Amino acid sequence: QIQLTESGGGSVQAGGSLQLICKASGYNFGSVCMGWFRQAPGSGREAVASITSDGRTTYGDSVKGRFAVSKDNVTHSLHLQMNSLKPEDTAMYYCAAVIFGGGSCDGWIAAMDTLGQGTLVTVST
């Protein structure tokens, strides 16, 4: 059974840090594109970060220089280190996979075919 499970969300003051973790199971983790997107109340999905099967990363403009995505192909986990958090980072954060994309992250936000249940991040002033 293909499954993604996020953890690590919570409440933090502006300027603080959080690390999100996504545990994956049920597919060949190392061979697919993985990513994080977020959705704030009343807003659409926003791509946060992605990582290809060979480790290339991309970031949304609003998080560049503050967030870092990484993966561990041994533990089948995807990480998102979030530093210098801002109130506008408040959102539900979702882990996603493009299992049938051959490892590329081109257009991943539209191509993602598996996602987790989300974890809430709240940043206060």
C-alpha cells in the first residue's frame, strides 16, 4: 500500500525553525520525484520544494534561502528544514510523490499522484 505520512508541524514564533518529516512506504522511494507543497486557508496550492530521484532540488521563490529539502533513501523519508519562519509561512504542509513520473520533477505540482494527510505549521508574530 502506497502511503505518505507527515510529522513535525506545530506552532512557532517568527524567526524560529521547524523540521517536517515525511515517511514513505509502498513504492520504490529512491526512484521518484518527491516534494512539499502548502495550502493556507482560502488559498491555492503553493509548491514549496521538490527533489528529483538523483537529488536535484528546486524551491519556491518565497522560501529560497530559508528552507532546505532532503531525502534519505535508506529510511525512505523526506525532510523539510524550515528556518527563519515568517507568519506568511502558516499553512498546511503536504508531502507528495510523482510515482509514475520517472524521477523527474518537471511540472511535479500538477503531476503528483500521491500525497499525505498534511501537517499544520503556524507561525506567530
